[in-house]
Amino acid sequence: MIVQRNIFRSVLLFLFLVVLAGCEGGGSKAELPVYGEISMDFLLRNQDNQEVTPLIFKKKIYVADFFFTTCPTICPLMKRQMLRVYEAYEDSPGVLLFSHTIDPDHDTVEVLKNFSEGLGISSKKWQMVTGAQDEIFALAKHYMLAAMKNDQSPGGYIHSGSFVLVDQNKKIRGYYDGTNKEEVDQLIYDIKKLTRK
């Protein structure tokens, strides 16, 4: 009888701890997976002709993507969705956006400046960068994304439409289809998870 009572108490305690853990998490603090780490060094220039290095993103959450301003296919959709992320976290200093052009021959600092002004964004929140194409392609590979020249593709390039979520410790925590509103909704929510830590 005493053994049964002890087993019963143990089961009740276990169930209580499970429920308590669920209440504390509330589903909002569920751990995001880790897909890799951003460790590559780089030196690029943003739309204000300022140098951009990894130091800008130290202890920051950021969302990275790859695009080009003359892209006739997915880039306009991606930029509309990234603008939603910008607006959601415009007043959050710990969250930045990081868009790399894969066509630096055309997308000069001046072109990126005009493009960013057309979106109504600030470089303090959203860095649009250009640089040596080989370096940008290598960065895309480091993020585990595709970016390359292809004469058969519209605009002359193939590139991923993914947004990459990177946490304060340079860990990749998620990939999201930058053309899909529901996935970007999830990205906005997942950023909130990281900001609560």
C-alpha cells in the first residue's frame, strides 16, 4: 500500500512538472533549432557608402537575404515581405536586416541608396550591401543559400528566396520563404522568441 502511494505521488509530481513546464513556456519560448554558425569575415559597403563588417551585428539578431535590384521574378516579393519585418521591429535596436546584392556591377552604392529610399527604410535598421561578387557568393554559400550567375535565368542570376534568421551568438536559427506571407509571419514570431531570451 505504501509502495503504491509512493508511485502515485511520483506520477502526480511528474505530471505537475510537465504542466508547469508547459505553462512557463506557453509555446512561445520553444527552442529554435540551430542550423549552423556564421563565422565568415567580410567587408562590404552599404547604401550610405559606409563599411559593413561583422562588428555591426555583434550581439544583434538579424535577418539576411540575397537579391538584386533588377530581379524580374522573386525579389520584389521578397522586399515587400522584408519590409513587413522591418516595420515589425523598426523600434527594436537589437534587431537588424541585412540584404546582399548579388549583382554588384549594377547595384552600386548609389543604386542601393535610391532603392532603399524607394522603400522608405533607414540603413541603421536595414543594411543593403554591395562588394566583390566572389565575396558575396561565398557569403551566400556560408549561409547555405544559392547565389550564382546563370544566363538562362531571368535577370541572369539564380538565387535563393530564403530569409535567414541569425541570433545574438551568430547561430542560424531558421530559414523562411521570403515570398510567402505565412512563413514571414512565422519569422516575425520567431524573432520575438529570440528577443525574450
